[in-house]
Amino acid sequence: MIVRVMETDDVKAVSEIEAISIRRPWSYDSLMDACNDPNALYIVACEDSQVLGYVGMWVSFEDAEITSVAVHPDFRRKGVAKRLLEEGALLAAKRGVEKLFLEVRVSNTAAKNLYEKNGFKSLALRPGIYENPVEDGLLMMRRITEG
């Protein structure tokens, strides 16, 4: 498996993974814009030129917010998301990021476990932030260092 920065040729596959994995997916055009935005950091995991999954984040000085983590259903529970989070942290650190933030539905136990195993700690509860259904969000943070 190769993990690298997303390129425009990856956007179609990322958009498809996003559509089947996320309740409110980013549009193809938004993902394409992210390829050209210096504040965006999207990385993909690939095998034999097939995109298996991706992580997207937005960098703001020493902080970055992870907005999406998704893996194609055929490749889940095979370490792809773990690898994406690890490589994402390394690439973010090279951009000067010290802290990664993300938010997850409180009911998403699998995602919370993945994030905790990757060094994220719970910071705060955001009541009723999600829709369809209305649900609390859990804000999580991980400190990173380049190295």
C-alpha cells in the first residue's frame, strides 16, 4: 500500500468513497478545489493504482482539522485508516502542525476506537451538532511532533 498526497486524478475515486461512506459527502467540485488549496491536505492510500481510502484535513497555522476519514467498504478493517492517520500526522507535522483536531458522532464507536488507538483524546462534547439524526459530536485532539 502506498500513501501519498491526493492528485486530481484521484478525485473521482475519492468522491465515490465519500458518497458511500459519509452522510453529508463533499461534492466532486469541492474535492477538486481541495487539490489546489494550499490549506488543504488530502492524502490517499492506493494499491495497484486503486484508491482504497483517504483522509482530508485543513491546516491553519499550528492546527489542522481532520474533516474526513473514509475507506472503501471492500478494504475496511485492514489497517488502511490507521495508516492514513499515521501518514497524515507526519505530513501535517512537516507543515508545522502541532495539533490535530477532529469531531465524531458519539454513537460512532468504531471511529472513536480508531482515533483513540491513534493517540486522539476526548476534549469536549458538542451537543446536538449533527443532523439526521440529531446527535452530539465528540471533539478529539492529538498532539503531534515531527520525527
